[in-house]
Amino acid sequence: MKSIIYDALIISFIAPLVILQFVGCQKSISVKDAQDLAIKFHGETHKRPPRRLGPKIEKIVEYYKKNKLSIYSPPKYSSLELDKIVDFYRNSNSGYFYLQEDARRCYFFGYMDKAIIFSKASLKAVPEKWLNAKAEVAFDLAMILAEAGDFISAERALDQARRNIYQASRRRYKEYRKAYKLKTSYLSHFSLASIKFSQGEMKEAEVFFYKALNDLKQIIYQPGINIRYSNQSYLLAHVKVGIAKSLLWQGKLIDAEAWARMSLDHGGHYYILPRIFVTLSRIFYEQGRFEDSQTLAKTVINMFTIERLSSGYSSTPGSLTLALAREASARAYLAMGDYGQALEQYNIIKEEMAADPETYERMFEGSIDQGMALFFTGQMQEAQDQFLLAHEKTKLQYGKSDYSVSEANALYALTLLDMGNDLEALKILDQFMMDFISHHRKELGATIGYFTRKIRLERILEGYIELLFKVGDNMSVGKAFEVAEVVRGHSVEKALLRSATRSVVGDPHLVTIIQQRQDLEMNITANQDRIAASMGIEDIKHRDKVIKDLKSKGDELINALHVLNKEIASRYPQYNKLVSPGSVSLEDVRKMLKKDEAILSIFTGQKASYVWAFGKTGKMAFSRVTFGVEALEQDIAKLRKSLTPRDIHDVEDIPVFDTQLSHKLYKTLLAPVRKGWEKARIIMIAANAPMDRLPLSLLISKPVGSIQHKAETWFSEYKTIPWLARTHAVTQLPSVGSIVYLRNRKSYNKVANTFVGFGDPCFAPVSSGKDEETSTFAQRGLHLRATPVAREENPSSFTHFMLPRLTETADEVRQIAIAVGADPEKDVYLGLDASEYRLKSIDLREKKILVFATHGLMPGDIDGLDQPALALSYPSQLSNENNDGLLTMGEIMWLKLNADWVVLSACNTAAAVGKGKEALSGLGQAFFHAGAKSLLVTSWPVETNSAKALTTGLFKYIAQNPEISRAEALRLSRLSLINDNGPGGFSYAHPIFWAPFILAGDGGGYQHK
């Protein structure tokens, strides 16, 4: 017989964010053992396994798209009829059981008011001397009342059940007592777990659910135990769902998913299936898997509504399970930005729960998510009412200092702002904002509620920024600037911060330990991902073995992390402050600026964009423009159409650049704050989406007419355009504060201009004869570094072998090496030598400059690729995934760099890692994490000859003037492409050629002092 301990061993895995809460039970190992463990697992690809629903769930989802679930419909007895039934059953042997079954069915399908009525009636119908039966029904009643939120009545029912057990235990013969003791123990533990869960005591609930599961397994599987539950294995699923829910609300999402999936091992009984899917839907939502969450929520809705429609019912009367499925659906719609659909689900909940107003009031009135749906759809008065009610309910439930109370009050202030009551709104937000941000930072450490609260926080802080701009004085606008920094996405900034932390310590041995600690964190996350991915394995025994082995490895890693944490804390007490530095002030930033630099910060909200500009000294310029995210996304998408076209076969295929739209963006966003940046030579821009996806240099500073391409002078008409690139160099920052981390870094490179470059990789085995150039564009000098899949030429299938070779990149890397004083024979790796194996055999910590001239790949560009990557030479023998010719984002994060500059002369290397993510969150984030100080990356597929001209040109400028900044060298190289004539009878003045490269990170040319 499997024990509960074995089940817990298989899936118990502590999330990295809460590791340190459990350090007391860790096995003691030495610092050296912990370091050895980090080295042992070093280099394992940090590759997130694909997260899927899994075959078992997918089959259920498909089935209920076409078939109905046999939903139980509660009997409709009047009070008089029910009293008569109770009297009749009381005089029969076991008639009460039929009412008890009605209560259980109502409970499972979510008809809570009916479940309470039938459970109480069943208790009355039990004959007085049937103490065991009375106890069993009372336990059921306690469970039902707990879920309905009536804790006091639930505890009374539990007390009654215990009294009945005590009295009954004195009357029964020994053999029966053994069996019934297990049964009552199960019922008692499950009822206690239900009460603790409903009271929010999740750890205690988890413990009692475990005990209930152990009892139930003995009842079902232990020989000689023959009581009613022996064949009802679906109850095992019920208890496992309880465990999953208690783990979910503790933020242990991987454990929760494991238990919820395990509950499906018992046949997916229709009683419990809706509950399993509603729980999994919430788990997936909290993991950020909104589409999967929506799929399961809709499946439960289908289970109910297909039956409802086939039975001719006009509505489903009061099912809490269905309402929770609709709420899960609404929540997923909110996260995906479909606010109208979200509100529709809430409206249906109100209609369907009219049959159970008490449950509706308890569960859904004062829902902040419902208030958000109303807010986003412009129904301000209704949203205000909802937020006010939420404020009062949360204050009553959690106390006035709880985060949820601050959140509800801040959201209420947003409705005041929309209605024109600015003073009251500002008063509320001023009073609560600092506490709100403090609470939010604490909450970010927990996984539960992260995405929900992130959405709400963004809206609240946007409203606060709007109010501060309305006040308009320098102090308020400066505060708004700092608030905008909180709103931005921070994955790239955190990568920079991890790298900067390693560099400022000063002790090389301690730097190594910190690096190993960060490696362990990545390994723990990767191991956790592998556990999650293994949950969909259909073979239960194989699944359990895989997860058990991964869990054992995870325990080792967590133990080692704890040891290194203690070692770092003892040797460098300031470490925690370094990794969590808090907000960066305006003055902190100004201290790090040089005289010829200016900061440009752009925050785009739902209704408006807010812009700040300032230099090392002088006044801050600021502006608010009614230009929200939707309008700006449309304009940027339109502008990028001429920069990222499909199917370019000749220069004639390149679209005309929209010069008027470019100037419109300049005039709208940059011109109003010109005084803050125009005297500088370098602009450092920090912007959120969508402005972070557009190179600032291609904006046009003066009005110009429409352009028309002329065959005799292809693109020469762009030479006279007043691009921003003509007057200012531009550097992109993930946040304004990141310049502080970057310039506090120390460099340990002993040799100036140490360099390594990789180019012209061989993408197919030499014997295949595919070494020659395969581009269809070579005849006119146009050759994109993009796969046919990226250009939609052959989207069905594309492999590593089919990548077109980029022979001209060999000369590109050699020329850069010569310009920086490197030896092309020793420091440049070309052809078959441009391989993963060669890269990983070099001590990259001694290299100041790294150059990769190859194909940049996005997920799906070649078969099986699910993360950004750089294409390197395909190995003659494919040994393992660490030498497969693809340098993936996960592998880059394991590199050990101390580079001033990493150049990615490849396609689309500035791209985000996924939809809705911040720019640079793919390859850029990985290289920053590895230790790069600045990156040269691309915003779209680059044309290879112009790319070569630009990258080699900027290094030549640096060679000619070593004091020149990287940003200025890039600007000069851009201008060379714009001003000079290109090869093949056309000019490179069109921004498709010179604008894709952006400099990210520190654009300076010397160590800041």
C-alpha cells in the first residue's frame, strides 16, 4: 500500500522564492561541498520545458467540447415536503442516506444553499440511536458549512460529530471499531481541513488534508476494512484537490499542480471533475499560463451549459462551481486584455447566482477583479461601488493595514480621478501610495496573486502619475518620474543588477561564490520547470519515478544554496542591500551622468504618455500628451512595416519609409521636452512598451514631405532627412536606474581591448556540399540575416542545415578584430571553428569585446527551437544539447563574462522573449545576466552587407579616437551609411539599413569615475 508519505515525497518541491523559510530542516554540508555541487550542475541548459496541458487533460477538454456532463439537478422540495420526507426517513432503517447523498451531490456541483438544507435534513432524519450515522452526517455538514463560509456553524457541527463518535465508540465491538475509527478519522480530518482552508489557515489545512488522505487510503486499500467508502475512490481525488488548493494559496504552484493532476489518476469521476479543472485553471493562471487557464475554465462552463441547454433550462440555478469557473474565465480574459468578455462572465455569474444570493454576496460582491472589468469598460460608477465594497470587506476580514485594503482604496481613487474629483483622489493616493508600494514589493516575493496584482498596480501607479502631472510642480513631477520606474518591466534590469552585484564586491573568491549562488538559483528554477513538465506523463509509475529523482536533485540544490547564502552573508553583509537596492532617486541618476549625457524617460499608459528629460545639471523638462498605448502601438506598428517587410527579393521590394509619421512621433514625444536633452550629445532612453521597440535615432526632427523611391538613385532621397541620428547618439536602458548599477561596476580585465569574435558558421555538415551561399538576394547585394521561416518563405518546416551561410561575416569579424588591435589568426573563429564547443572552451572573463556575426533565431524559426538563440556551426558529431550548434538564451546565461561590449550582428537580437514582454528580454537579458556591460543588438532582420559596413565602421571610429563613446561611434557609423553611396547602385540611407542596430546598456567609452 502506498503511504501518504510516499505521495508527499514524490511531489513536494519548495518554490525558489520561499526556499529560505524552510532552511531549518536542511542537511548540513560544507561551503566547499556546496560549491562543488554548483560546479557539478554548472552549464546545464536553463531551458524551460514546454508547458502543456498533457494528453490526459487534452482528451477531457476535447470530449466536453462535444459531450455533456451528467450534471445533478437538486430536487425542488418545499419546506413542508422536506419535513414530511424527514419524518418518513427517521422511521426507516437508512432513509437518511438518500438525503445525505443529495447533500453531497449538491456540494460537489456547487449548489451550496441546497447542500446545507439537505445535509441538515439528513441529520434530522437519522434515528436517535444511530450515533455513528449522526457523526458521519455532522462531519459532512461541517465540511459544507465551512465551504459556504459559515465557520461558527461548521465548528458546531464538528463538535456534535465528535460527541457522537465518543458515545458510539463505547458501544461497538472491537472489529467494527477499528474500521469505523478510520472512517471517522477521515471525516474528522477532512472537515477540519475544510474549516482551516476556509479560514485562510492554509498550512494547517494542508496537514489535515494529508491526514485525511492517509485515512482514506487505508479505508479503500487495506485488507479487512469493509465499509461504505471501499469502492468510492473518487473521494481520493477530492482530498487531493483539497491538498492542491491549500498549496496553491501558499504560493507552492508546482506542488499544487502536481496534486491537482494526481487527482485525475482516479478516473476523473464526474462528481469531482469540475472542481479539479477549476483548481487547475487557477493554478495555471497564477503561473502566467492564461490561455491554459481559460481552456480549463471554459471546459467546466461547457460541462454545465451543454447540459443546461440540452435540458431546456433557461439558467443554471446557483452553482458555485460553475460561478467559480466563470470567474476563472473572467480573470484570464482580464489578464489577456479582453475586458468586455471578462465583464460578460461576471454579469452571467450574477444572473445565475440569483438562486443563492447569500453565496453570491459572500463570494462575488466586492470582487476587485469585477471592479477592474467595470473600470476598463468605462462603467465608473459601478466600478466605484465595487471598489468601495471591496475596501470595506477586506478591512473587516484582514484588518485595515492589510495590502488588499490599500489596493481597494487606491482603485477607488482611480474612479474619483476619472469623475474629476482630483483633490480627493490625490489625498487618498498620497496617503496610501508609499505603503502600497512597500506592500507590493513584499507581495512580489510570493507567487500567488502576482499577475493579478501586477495588473492592478500598473493601473494605480498610472493614475497616480496622472494626478502628479496635474499638480505640475517640480516636486510632484519628480515623484511621478520615480513612480514610473516602479511600473516598468524589470527582468532585464534584474539581469544587469545580478551582473553588477558580482562586479562591485572586489574579492575574486567571493565573486566566484556569488556567481555559483546565482547558478544554483537558475538550476533550482530549471529543475522546478522540469518537474512541472513531467506532470503530464501519462504512465503513472514512470511519472512518479521521474519526479522523485528531480525532487532529490532539487533538495540538494536548495541545501547548497542555503549554505552559500550563509557564507556570503558572513563575508559580505552588504550583499542583500546590493541585490535589493530599492528605488533610485533623480539625484542618484544625475550623479552618474556625464556632462554630455541626458536621460529621456517615456512612460506610456492606457490614456496618455508621460515624458521626462534631464541632464547632469539644470531643470527637468516634462510633458504629458494624450497619446495612450493603443494609439502609440498602431503608429509604431505602421512605422515598422517599412522596416520589417516580408519577402524582399530586390531593392524595389523595400517599402517607402513614412517620414511624416516619424516626425509626428518626434513632435509628440520628444519636442515638448527638448530643453531637457537638446544640449547633450548622448540621449539615454528608458521606455516601456511599445516605445521600447522603436530605435529613437530614426525619428525626424523637422517636417519633411513624402518620399518617393527613384530607380536611378535608390534611397538617396533619405540622405537629406533631418534624422535625430544626425545630432544625437542614443543608448537604450531597461530602466533609468540601471545606469547607476552599470556605472558602479568594476572591471577586472587586465589587458586592454581583449577580443574574441565568431563569424561565418557552417550550418550543415561539410560533406553535404551546403557551404556555398544560398541566398536568393546576392545578385543585387541584398542579403538578409533571417531564416526563410522568419520571412514566411517556407513556414512549414525548417532545420539548422537549411540556414543560409553568411560568408561575408568572416571579413566583418576580421576587420573588427584588426580595428581593436586583436590578432585575427588567434582571436577570430570562423567556419567550423565558430562553434559552441570552441566558445565554451575559452575563458571569456578575460575578453572586453565579444562579437557574433551570424543568424539570430527566435522560437519557431527552426524546427524544435523554443527560445531565442544564435546559430553557430553544426558539429560534425552531435554529442549533446550543449554542443548542437545553437547557443540558446538558456546557455548564454551560464557564460561567465566581464565584457564591456557584446556585439550581436544578427537578426532581431533586441527582441522580447515573448508576447507582451519588455524589449531586450530575450538574448539581451541573457548576455546582461552573463556579465555584459553593454550590447549592440538589432530591432529587425538586418541586411548583411550594410550590417558589416556599420559594425566595422563603428570600431574603426573607436580605433581612430579611443576616447570616443560607444554611442557616438555608432552614430558616426550610421551617418557614414546614410551619407555615402552603397554598393550595387543604391544607397544605404533608408533606415532599414542603418537603424536596426541599437546600443543597450552603458553607451560610454571609458570607466565612469
